[in-house]
Amino acid sequence: VLKSVGEVLDDVAEVAAMRVGLEVAVYWVSTTRADESGFGISASRDFGPAAVTLAAAAAGDATGGLLISRGASTLDFKALASDSAVVDYRIANTVVQSGVVAPIALTTEQNYVYSVSYEPAEESGSGGGAGTTAPGSESLRETTETERDDAGRETKVTTTRTRTVDAASASAPVPATATGGTQTYQIRQLETGLALAALPRLIGPRRIHLALTLSQRRLVRFDPEIKARTGIQLPEVSNRAIRNQTVLGPGETLVLSGYEQDAASSDSSGLGFLGRAGIGGGTKAGRDKVRMVLLVRPTLIPSGGRG
């Protein structure tokens, strides 16, 4: 019994001393370019199993998860980002204990106007008539005040415009005019991008059970009608999620296919007005299909070193 208890304690101590390193890479891959040149080949010059798996992911055939085992530990995530089929990418890494959730955020914040208010200034006149003033020299003064939160992000912008008319050179009466007003914009931050929650657990000698939840939040557009009528930017947001559970060995790479979405692009040539008019230049526009590909590679790190 004592021997069994000792073995259990040794196993617990070994697990407690072992940490798990996670390397994460997210690529947005043009499916058109991937079909032409093969995703991963132009960057790594590798025509082996890794290239086959990456090509399958770019084609959308890795929604359930694919593993790269042979040569996975030498697959360079940074070099892969230079592949001709990659439109954009994000790379992150972290180290956690077994059984501890690792949150990884690959997000950006964008300001948008969610409230607009206007307070007109009081009307004024001169000459004692029924609100008349004289057209003379005129000046417009504008002041802007910005409020920020503790993190330094803008939360409120107040713009005050003051219009002043000098009646010294009055020659004819005109109706009273407003001297300006105060316009206030309430600003919020919209967070978009990727949020990954990874839970690694050691389940045996050099075996890692990895539970992943990937959430994607993307700004589709601001409602054009509301923006035109009120100046308020009402965001339309797309939320998507991917969940996966896999058992990997240290250095093996999990490959997941994400969602496919449209991407617009334009290219202009020519100089100035002539180019915009189509003389000596032109504008080319097109749409492409872009697919998200996620790569996750765990590594065992014993106390005091890298495993």
C-alpha cells in the first residue's frame, strides 16, 4: 500500500512540476491563391505531410481537426506567415500548468459613436428690434474637449462652436441668428478579433488532452441609414465559435479550419485626376474568398527548463 501511495505521490509531483507551453497561430488564407500554389509550400518549400494537411485546411477539410506529427516541431509559424496565400495572421504563445485554462486574446479595439446630442446656443439680436442684428465681420470659434477613462480610451468628445457677428458696420437689419451650439459625441469601444480558451491536461507520459474554444467577433458594417440620419454608428457584428478536443504529443500540431468569408480589394494606377478619370491608369476591384486556419502546438516544459 505504501508503495502504491508513493507512486501516486510521485505522479502528482511530476504533473505539478510540468508546465505546458502553447504556440498559437491564426492565418487568413486566400482560397484562390492556396488552390494555385498550395498553402505552406511557397513559405517552407515542403511537399511532405505538413503541406498536405495545410492544403486540406485551406480547402476547409479540417473543421474537425487534423494533426501534423512528423516534422511538426520544426514547422515555423512565423515563416508560414510569409506564404503567398496568407492575407493576414496573428501569432501568440503562453505557458500554463496542467488543468489550468489559458486565455489568449488576439483582438483589436475600434472607437465608434453610439450617441450624438446637440444643444443650440441662445439667439441674440441688437438694435432693440424684434430680434435683429447687423451683418458685419463674422468669426467662428470651435473648441473640443475629450474625456478619457482610466485606460486612456476616449469616452466622450464635446465640440462647442461659437459664431460671432460684429454689428459695428451695420447697414441693414437681418433676422436674428444663433451664435453657435454644443455638440456632444458619446464614444464606446468595439472589440473585434479572436478569443481562444485552451485547457491542456496531462493524461499520460508525454500525452496532452487539449480542449479548445475559439470565438471570432467581426465587424460587418455600421448601419448606413442610421449613420446618415443621426450620425450614430450602429455596429452590425458577427459572432462565431469553434470547439475541439484532441489528444496530442509534445510538438505535434493541431490544424483547424475556420469560416470562409468574402474579402474585397482594389488597386488603382495612374496619376491624379487623369488616373481617376481612367486616362493613363485605372482601378481594378475584385472579391476573394478568405478562410481562417488555426494552428496550435503544445510543448512540455519541466521545472527549470524546456522539454
